Amino acid sequence: MERETKERWRELCERIVRERDPERFDEAILELLQVLEQNDHRMPNATLQVPPVEKPGKLVAPVV
């Protein structure tokens, strides 16, 4: 993995762990998946296939 890609991957993971806003969390997850997908294209011998992911709808917690 290229150094720049690895740094971006780490930065996104750290952001995901700290993120409290659901929309920003979703955005960070999608961005991480894009970085990982780009890396898969660079590794022709990779066996893991990640299907494209759609942004989920808003989750609404039930009022108790």
C-alpha cells in the first residue's frame, strides 16, 4: 500500500471512530470504502471483492 494511501486510510479510520454526527459518519465510511476500492484496483492479485455500497437512509431511533 502506498504511503499516502495508508495515511489517508488511517486518518479516515480515526475520524470514523471519533465522529458523532451520523451524516458525517456516513460520509467518512463512504470515503474509506472508496480509498479501499482504489487500492483493490492497484492489487490485481487481491481476492477480496467489496461490492459498491449505497449511502444508507437516515436512521431514526424510536422515542421511548
